[in-house]
Amino acid sequence: MAISFVSTDKAPAAIGPYSQAAKVGPFLFASGQIPLRADGTLVEGDVVEQTHQVFSNIQAVLAEAGGNLTNVVKATVFIKDMNDFGQLNEVYGHYFGDHKPARSTVEVARLPRDVKVEIEIVAYIE
């Protein structure tokens, strides 16, 4: 099975030696998105503002691969401070609505660019 790599200028370019996403068959494995705008500038607001930007990036990568949030089967959320979990969860719920992919949420000591949140997804796109 061939691997194809997904890249869009509607989300920030990878800031290291990796791709925005890799597609293998119907599965899309998207790299973690942090609250960078497509032009590479950082959203420095609270966890709510940062999570909205993360979802904007995820949606752009999914769209480039021919999918949307309803194709997501698994999300992994990395959060800097578990005290922000409630606010993050509200924004997360806003984007996924009744679609409830499997999820893990982990508090971490530090994230790239010292952001408050990073989210990676796996999607099934036929």
C-alpha cells in the first residue's frame, strides 16, 4: 500500500522534518496541530483562542485530503495545564458536535513554541 503525503498552504507548514499528514489507504494520520496561523504566526491567547486555531488547521488538512471532521475516528489532545480542560472541552465539543471520535487527553510539561494545546487526529476518508 502506498503512502501519500498531504500538504496545504491553508495550515501552517511543518516546523520540523515531518509532513502535515500521511494517507495510507483510507486512513489519514495528521501530525499534531498547534495554534499557528497558516502564515506561521502564533495565536498567543488563552486556551480557547488557541484551540479554535488548532481546529482551523485540522479542518484545512482534512479538506486537502478530501475529508472533514466527521471523518475523524481518533483524536489525541495534548494540553499544557489540565485546569484548562473544561474550556478546551467546550471548544472541542463545538467542532465535533454529535460526532464523538475516540480521544485521549494528556497533560504535558511543554509543547512546541510553549503553546497551551496540540491536537493530532486519525481520520477514515474513502
